[in-house]
Amino acid sequence: MVILGSRTRRGTSGFGCLVSIVLIVAAAYYGLHIGRVYFRFYQLQDEMESAARMAPSLKDDVIYRRLAAQSDSLLGRTLTFEIRRTNRITIHTEYSDSVDLPFFKHTFHLKPRVEEPL
């Protein structure tokens, strides 16, 4: 006995699997590139927090030079940092990081800011 209905279903599971794999690969590709932007942001913010914790024993120009060197190594350009001392130290900067992918072009405007008591 021959079942005709099974012939019409042949290959549909393979196509569905292919679509799923393509979607997973695309999400991973886009997520990797966008994730790098945030990874650099968190690395810079971590360096800023470290500098703020050591601020009682460091002068502002030393902190500025260290942060400028770190931003140059992470982003490929030197950022301008604003350092304020009162009873707390505040370190702030702003920068943009772009992602240029197929079907997706976006510029992220990031503003890391750190406050620590002195």
C-alpha cells in the first residue's frame, strides 16, 4: 500500500531546520558585534571605577593620563574625561561607538560615569 500524503511532507523538516540555523547564526553574528560595544563600555567603566577608588592617593592629571591611555587602547581614540573632586570624586565622559552591519547601522551614544567617596 502506498501512502501519497507522505510525499508532500518530504523536505519540510529540513527546510525548517535550515531556517532555524540561519536565524541562530544571524542572531549570534549581530549579537557578537553589538556585544563588543557594551563590552568595551564596561571595560572603560571598570577602569574608571578603579581610578576613582585610588583617587585619594593620585592626582587628577595621573588619573586623566591613565584613563586616556585605556580609552586609546580600547576604542582607538583618546577620550576627554571630566574629573571633579568635592567630598566625592566624579569621573565622567561621553563617546559614540558605531556598529555597521548588513541591514543594521547604529551609533550608540554612551556616557560612563563613576562616583566614589574620598
